[in-house]
Amino acid sequence: MPILHEDRLFPADPETRKIARRLYAAIRDLPILSPHGHTDAAWFAKNEPFPDPARLFILPDHYVYRMLYSQGISMHELGIRQANPPDPRKIWRIFAAHYHLFRGTPTRLWLDYEFEMLFGLQERLCAENADHYYDVIAEKLQTPEFLPRALYERFRIEVLATTDSPLDTLEHHRAIRESHWQGRIIPTFRPDPVVDPAFSGFRENIAKLGELTGEDTSKWSGYLNALRKSRERFKQLGCTATDHGHPTANTANLSAAEAEALFDVVLSGQSSTEQQETFRAQMLTEMARMSVDDGLVMQIHPGAFRNHNQRIYQEFGRDAGADIPMATDYVHALKPLLDLFGNEPSLTIILFTLDESTYGRELAPLAGHYPCLKLGPPWWFFDSPEGMLRFRELATETAGFYNTVGFNDDTRAFLSIPSRHDVARRMDCAFLARLVAEHRLDEDEAFDLAQDLTVNLVRKAYRL
């Protein structure tokens, strides 16, 4: 018996559900556009088989191992970031024995989809069938149909963006282009290592940026030129967007002399926490200035207290499942940037949030006014059916649909991409079906919107 119900996530009311089915049927097979993600370009450059099930589903996915860790399973048992991890079958058995922990979570929806739709497994994962699951997945991963490029094509992906540091050589992106494979894998410019003074190795990163670009990055002017050159290098390989993972949405508008003096302080390694925040704020404004010039779409992802668990950070490094959402101000934080560039119709800034309380109060009104602003979809902790529904309910009444940018999956887990997009499509159809059933929207408009939310808005917003 299949794990997945064909009407999953659709409204319980029979008549509204029929509308949702009709809408979904019209968009279910549209191509996937993934303009913001964290997959590895090397997978597609080398096109080698993915590793064993544990290293594919568990070790790289903080959604999975943070839940297991919360229930007392150690990171060492799971082999997280270890040079010599335990037997992958043993890790898989731990995961399978605790699969019930994911009941009711979006992770469970994604994983069930992957297991059934990709591997043909139609019995819920548990301790008893752990080895059967492992053997089926491991065997299929060695076949040509499960190589990265074959899966890209099977998933009907039109474009897939990675996230890359200015210090990255982008050699794998170049190799993909030189291979003449038709898949479109593009980089995204993520400058955090060279614009955040709190980033580990910040000063060394600045020096390396200078080496890569031939600029004197010990000087403010050389540093800005190095960033401009880096952005152009990314653009030559298809990049259309930048991404900024700052703790806050703060922006600043310092004079050239003030900015240069602040740069000297942060580069000295003697800056205060306040000075570091002001520098990050100024750099968001500088990135917007550069986007006005070079056309790259700007994404701002604030509001995460990164690496909250100090012990885990010290032992396992950054991004090990211990990031926590924080309250975030946008109205005051963005004003210096918007005073300069808010009325630029050629500039696109996509705002994301981990603070849902800002949707109706701040984000939707801002995006519903400023030509440069668009709202990104529910992100990270709120990439869930309920999170998507809350977003539509709170943002649409002020910003409408057309100041949003469709869906992006924001994932390292390549095999989960179709399942994440399927959830988003189903939830959009469920929301639109309710509007039709309540006579707030005609059904022909709902069909148009379903297509717009799936492909048209993301193509336009990310200039794809």
C-alpha cells in the first residue's frame, strides 16, 4: 500500500478539495526552478554515484540529525563530520529505529516522498525494515538512473542555483559548462566570509580575496573593487543573484570617509561588536549599490542566531543544526538602504524572515509599497505546510501575490527537491481553492495564479 495519499495537504472539505485537485493537475508536471539552494556543483561536474544511504540522507542534512540529537542520540553515533564515521548501515539503523520522531513534520513528508517516488518503497520506514530500505537504496544509487545528472533530468529541473563564497574558484561550474551537458547549474554570490567581521578567518579571507582579484584589499577602495570583480566572475558563469545571511536586516549609509575608517578598524581585528554590526549594515548597502550597477538580484536572509550550542560549534563547526530564529526588525533596519535605492525599479531585493510576526506588520506593507522589494517564501524552520499557509494568509492581503517570488527549496538535500516543490505546489493550490470556494477569486484566475506561483514569478524575480 502506498505511503503517500494522492490528496495529501488538500482541504478536507470535499468541494474545495475538488478545486484544489484541478489546480494541482495543471501544475504538477511543470519544471522545477530552484534559484536558491545549497547543493554541490561538484556532483554535477563529476557525475559520480552518490554514496551510501546514510551519507546521502543523514550526515549532510541538519533537519534530520538535529531531531535525532534532540532525543539524546549523539552526533558521534551518527557520524556527523567525522573523518572515520561509523558503519553507515549502523547509522541507518539508528535513523530507522527513530523515524517516528518525524511524525507531523515537513521532514517526514519530504522523506516519505523520496522513499516512495524515487526508490519504490511503499512500507513506512521502521527498525524492522531498516536493512531492506538500506539495500534497495544502496543498490539503486549505483545505477546510471541515479547519477546526479540523470536525477536532475528526471526531476524536470530547469535551473538549479548553488551558494558559493567569493573565495570559491568555481572550477566545478566551469567544468559543467565545458562538458556541454545541457543542465543549468548556476552559482549564487554569498559574500558572508568577506563582509562579516565575526566570520572565522575574516582577515585571512580578505587577504585571499585580494590575491584572487589582483586588488589591494587592505584598502577600502581595493576591497570594494575586489568584490565587484568577484561578482562579475560569478556573472560570467550564469549567476543572477547574491545572498546575504546576516544576523539582522540592519543597513547603514555612512559617508565614504566613515566607511573607510570603519573598514580599517574591522580589518585590524580590534573592532567592537557594535562596530562589526555597523560594518555588516554598511555592506548590505554597498551590495545594493553594486546590484543597481550589475543587475544581480539581492537576497537578504536575516534573523538566525547561528551556532547557538557552543559545545556543538566548538566540536563540529558551523551549521551543525543549532541555529535558532530570532525576532527581526525590518522597518527601521532597512530604511537607510531604502532611502538610497528603495525607488529603483531596476533593483530587486528579496526579503526572507524567520520571524513570522513581521509578515503582516512589516514585510507585506514594505513589499506592497517599495518597487525594489519582493517577499521570499517561508524559509528554513517555516518551510512547512502550515508555514506556507500562514505566509499566504498574512502577506497576500497587503502585498498581493505578485510581490512574492514563488518557491525556493533552500536545501543541501538534492533528492528532497521534488518533494519540497510538490508540498509548495499543493499548499498553493489548497489556498487558491479556498479563495475560489469562498467566491473571492474566479477559478480561471486561480489557474493563472497557480502557474505564476510555480514558475512565472520565480523566473521574473531571479531574472532566469
